[in-house]
Amino acid sequence: MSGASRLIPLPSCIMLLPAGAHFWRSGQPGLAAACIVLAALAWSRAAWVRLLLLLVLPLLAARWVWSTGQFVQMRMLMGEPWHRLAVILLTVALLTALATWPLLRETAQQRYHKGEATAHTQLAALFLCIALLLPVWIMKPQLLVLERFLPQWGSLQLALAGTWAALAAGWLSSKKSPQLRMRLWRLFSLVFFAQLVLGLLLESRFLLSGQLHLPVPGLIAAAPVYRGGGWFMLGLFTFSTLLAGAAWCSHLCYFGAWDATEAKACAGGPRGIARMDTSAGASTNGASLPAQQAVPRRAPAWLPHLRLVMLALTLGIPLLLRLGGAPIEAALACGLLLGLLALPASLLVSRKAGYAAYCRGLCPLGLLAKWLGRLAPWRVRRTGSCRRCMACVRVCRQDAMSDPATTTAPNADCNLCRDCVAVCPQKALSVTFYGLPGSQSWAGPAFVAILAALHAAFLAMARI
């Protein structure tokens, strides 16, 4: 890279610094810090950063013009001179707008070359994350963790969350998305429970309401039934599920991450060898499928019915406890029991069988996500020819690819993890919009942007 190419970010950084100073003096320290973060990002080589700078710098120039009008009006009302002030501020606005010119040159495109294929998806994830958090910051800023400790700094958390959403979208779009999805998912769960521990041991402001609520997913539905109110978490779950469909269970559930981890632990091991496709077509390039590349066991037919029973119990028992005037200790004991079922289910069944036993058979919220997910537009469909290599069947932990040779899509147990889409060597599976032909070209990136935005937005808020 030439010396001139290395200096391409310099004009942007120079003009971001006075913008940060302006926000600081106007009592907006979060925006000032966000300008510094963007100035640091400008030195990266990510393609989405270049696009972001091309959008932000004109907006900052417009902000300088607006501020010029405000200051000139104040000076005129006070009878003070304003011409030199106007010239200085308008010059800064012009220089800020001109800072985009180096970014439009071909050398800038060569410098910001990393992730060109996913740049628009990452940028969409960033702005969608900010769009999700902006009403929260305006109407109820205490939902943002940083705002509780540092008032007026919530805008920095929006900027950091948006940046993380862009990075997550890039990882979820990569060829290694099955592994990276699990890492992001486990990180999501670790942050969730770390926040719980910090809230209990150090500072109650880490908790959403300052009070303890058992971190069991099923209680999102059960708690409002018992209390007769407090529908915020259920509303948040419904909103996110309507956006992302059943992918709530494969990206945003703080329990499911560990059940899926245990299920994946048996992949390729001898305990996972329960069914093999021995037909003539079950080969790759004419070679037989190696024995060590086994597929997970089929879940028993009664397991989905057990989850229906669990949902009925999760809603019925709290109602009976409420009507019977049972003490809160009884309700907490029932909720704790529901959560503790995850341990034997994951360690004794998921790890040995290769399918997520707790998610498939015991989690009542997963069933609600499955039903609500039918309203969401995202569908995994077969959009190419299948060679029956069984890669999709081996990677699926929901038993959704039960018969890849005869079906055109995963069955109703699909939780939209997209692992099958990533591992298919024929690129025969795609995320579509209601299964419409041709929609896979934009539906997949749009879906990834939504998932990354929700992931980052939830990380920015307290959820206990």
C-alpha cells in the first residue's frame, strides 16, 4: 500500500475531532466519544467503515450548518458581531463535506477492501441496531446499562452497539458462520449471566428493574401469568421473534447456547453414529461417506409433544398458584425446577444423542418461538440441486433435515440457525422471503442484518 493510500483516513479523522469537541461543549459527551470511536475505525480496512464515513461526514457537515444558523441567530438577538463566526463555522462544514472526496477515489476502495461482499449487510446491521436502541435511549434511557452509570453517555453505547452489530453481521455472513455463530451465541449467554452475577454481588443497577428475576426462559411467559402484569419481557420476546422468527432460539436464547454446545459435542464421535444413509446417492464425488462423519440420532416422535405439555404446565401452574394465593416462594421453586431441568437434559441426552434435548422437548418458550416464527417471513428453502452428501443433516441439531433427498426445505423444527446453508457444498440451501423464488439474493443478507442488530441491541440492555 502506498504512502498516499495510508493517509486516506486522515481528512476524515481531522474533521471528526472538531465535531467531537463541538458535541462535548454542547453537553453531549456520548456523541463526542462516538466521534472518537469512528475516527479510530477510519484507520481499519473494512469496506463497511468507508461506507459509514461517506454517510456520517455529510451529516456532520449539515450539523455544522445548522449550528451556524443557531449561533448567528443568538448573536443577532444579542446585538453582537456574527460574520466572522459564520465564516469559521461554514468553513468547517465545507471541509467536513470535502473530507468525503478522498473516500470516493479508487484508491480508497482498494484500501477499504476487507469484507466488500458483506459491507452493505454490515452497514444495515449497524443502522438497524441504532434504530432499535434509539427509542429506548430517548424514552427510557435507564434500560441502557451505560446510561445508568454515566448519564448522557447513552449515545456512546448506541455507537458501540452499532459497531458490534456490523462486526457480528460480517462474522455471521462468513464461510465459518456455524462456528462463529456458536461463539457469538455463547458470548451472548456469558454476558447475560455475568450481568446477573454482577447485579447480585456488586451493583443492582446491572439488573433491569433492580430486583432479581430467575433467568429461566420459560418464565418470560409464566411470570406475567403469575403476577398479572409485567409484560415487558414477553413483549420484547414477541417483537424479536416476529422480526427474526424461530432464530430467537438459535441466536438469542441464553439457555439454548449451552444445550446446542452439548449437542454439537457429540458430532463426529461414535455416540453420534445412529443412522447413516447407505443408499447409492449418499456419497461425495463417488466416495462413500466416512464412518466418522455420522449424523445425529433422530429425536423420538413423542419429544415435541412433551414440549406442548411443558407449555401447558408453564402457563397453567402459575395461574393456579395465583388463583390459590400461593406464596412467591412456591412460584420461584417451580421456576427454578424448570431451569434445572436443562442440566440433565443437556448433559445426559443432548451430548449423547446429538440433538438439543432441552430445546426440543422441555423449553416452553421454544414452542412459542416456533409458532410466532411462522408469522416471520424467513424460510430456509432448497434453491439448488442436492447430491445427498448429508452435510446439512450432520450439522443440524434440531432434527430439521430429516429427509434431505425428498424434501425441498427443512421441517417445522427448523430454528433458522443457517448452519445447513453454510455447509452445503452445492449452495443448494438459502434463506428466502416466504420461500419466494429469487428472493435468496437479498433475503439472506437482510436476515443476517436483523439477527446481528438484535444480538447487539440486547447486549446493550439489561435483560434480567
